[in-house]
Amino acid sequence: MNLNLRDLRYFEIITQEGSLALASERLSRSQPALSKCLQRLEENIGAPLFIRDGRGVHLTAVGEALLTKVKQLSLAVEQTEKDIRNFVQGSIGQVRIGCLPSVAEYIIPAACGKFLENNPNVNIQLFSDVPDALIEMLLGQQVDLIISTASKPNENIITYPISDDPMVIVAHANHPLLEITQQRQLTLEDLLPYHWTLPNKLSVARQWIDHNFISLGLSKPKVQIETQSFRLVPKIIERTQLLGFMPRKSLSSIEVKQKNLIEIPIVEMVYNRKLTISRLKARVASPVVEKMIKLLCEESSKLLL
């Protein structure tokens, strides 16, 4: 059996109109052409579809069964057309995003909220890890895009810079170091007596901090609490005399301001990291992924506030 989709559609319209003459007018096809269509269907199915008598044309049991299936097929085609149209417009589909833990807690909630306002049917999957692991996930096609810090160029990856996100030393407003800042400029040696809350040793930021101290012949910072969550840092510092390290932009958030955190001003300890979005060069991004990348590129400065 080799049924033609066009013939099936014509068959449905003929039954809707109730006559070849009306169907012919609606479809702008000749009656002989439509008769040929019905003949092909009957030959392919191997049974008559209509009973013709003096009162008109009526469907046979086979015709009734075929009409039911054709109606189901028409609905499926309409839904498919709608789904494909929405997919092309980027209003349905899936986005898999890999992101640094420090960035995920600030940019992802705002980005997802903004994106879902206009795309409520999109599914978003989130993954959090260190930069090297994110690159591996992208190359392995486990994610569609990653939000990370600038890394070495890779011929297989396209990268879009989205924002500067400097990280600075922070402390509670009553920390003893603040008294020193009123008298003179602080140095790294001034930090040695104090304990810190920092990311673990695999973190790029932690490695950068350790290197700064070691390069001056100083011992590494004394880390008392390790956490990958930059959301926890303000809460920890609020209740301790620990020093912390976090994005400068987060200090302007209402939540952090309420905890009386301030930046400890040491120029050498400003980590000028740059945030980027990366995707695979060889893989064509779906419309919904392109839409998310566009949002992140255009709105990154607002989303990071």
C-alpha cells in the first residue's frame, strides 16, 4: 500500500463538502482530477471508499475508517507545523547551560527569569563546574553553551565576551583592617594575620590569590572556611572576622549591602576576570540556544547587577 498524502487530504475535503463539485471549487481542481484521486486511493487500499446511489455518495465502512485516520493525521500535521514554527522562532526547545559556580548564583537566576518571561515553554538545564570541566562538557556536547572566564583560544570553540566581572577582597565594615586604611595604603603583608573564607584549591580565583602571595615571598592566606558558593561568602563574613573574595558587582546588591560588607582596597588583589559565553564552532546552535546567547550578550551588564 502506497498512500499519497495529497490524495488523503483531497479525500478529507471531498467528504467535508459532500460532493466533487463543491470540493473542486474549494481546491481549484477539476472534478476529473479529484475522481482520479479517489480512484488511486481505492486501488491502493483495495476496497471501495464510497457507495454511489440515486441519493448521492456515501462512505463505506472502509471509507469511514479511513476518514477517522485522515482526521487524526491532519491534526498531527497541524501540530507538527506549529511545533516546528515555534522551534524555528526559538519559543520551544531545550537549552543546556554550563556555568561557573560563582557566576551561576548571580547571573543564572536573572537570565532564566528574563528568558522565560517571553519563552515560557523552553526547558533549561543547568550544570555548574570549574572552567576546565566546563570546556570538556562543551566539547563532549553535554551542554549547548558555557558561561565561564576567558580561557586559552580553542579552534573548536566560538567565544563571545559578555562582561568584566572583577573580584575583590571583602570584609565586614568593623574589620580591624579598616582602621589601617584610614592611616595608609594596605599591602598584602597586612593581610597575613587574618583568616579567610575562599574557594577550594582547584578554583582559578584561589590559585590566583595564592600566586600573588607566593610571588612576593609571603605565605599563602590562612583559609579557615572553604566554599564554592559565593552566595555564602557574605553570610559568613557578616558573622565572622574572616576576609573573603567575591565579585565586586555583588557588593551593590541589596542583600549584600544589608550585611555591611565593604571592599578592602588593595590594587594588587583585584582579579580582573572577564566573563565569556562559548559554544561549539562545528555545531549549528538551535534557534532557542541562539536566542539565549543573544540575551546573555545584550543583557549581561544588567543581569550581573
